Amino acid sequence: MKKLVNLFASIVCLQLTGCATNPDIGSLNSTQRATLATLQVYNGAPPNNNYKIISAVKGLSCHRDRYKPIQMLSNEEALQGVKMRAAKLGADAVINTFCQHNSGTDWVNNCWASVVCAGDAVKFIGGDK
């Protein structure tokens, strides 16, 4: 019986992590929201090459309801998730940012269609931002 309960709990955890989404704006503190307002996103490297990569960050725009017309998926929504995750890490910018449109089912994120953007959250070292 205990093994069955553990198996069920594992399945529930996997299902919940499969429903990835962008962070809730309410989960950011005042400093993080201020950072979010000024955080720069670069497709490649920033003009100032003095930086340290903190972590990879990802954002998502997702259509989850198969039975409703496809909602507007956007790079902007996915990039907002990238910026929010970077702000939570105290980053100064996000570099090497790219977005991928998935028109088929995205099982990893539990979406019928999605846009996923990813980049590297960085902290500038010395000098200007």
C-alpha cells in the first residue's frame, strides 16, 4: 500500500511540474519588480563584455485548452517570463536569447502549441550596465 501511495505522489509531482508557466508577478518583491522594469534582453552578447552568467532562464507562451480556438501565442509573453526569472535571480540583463515556436503538442509544458524563449541571466562586472 505504501508503495502505491509513493507512486501516486510521484505521478502528481511530475504532472504539476509538467504544467510550466511564467512566474506570477506577485512572487517578485519590490526590488525584483524595479529590476524587471529596466532589465535588458539581448539576442547575442551585450555591448559590455564584462559579465558573469548566473543561470539559464526560460519563459513560455502556452495554449493549454485543446477545445478552444488557439489563443495568441507570442514571443513577448515568453520573453516576459525570461525577464521575470532573471529579475528573481538579481540579474542585470539576459543574453543569448532565442525563441522557438512549437506548433505541435508540447508535452513537456502541457501545451497544445507554445512559444518557448530561453537565455542566460547575467550580472555585469564593474563599469556601466
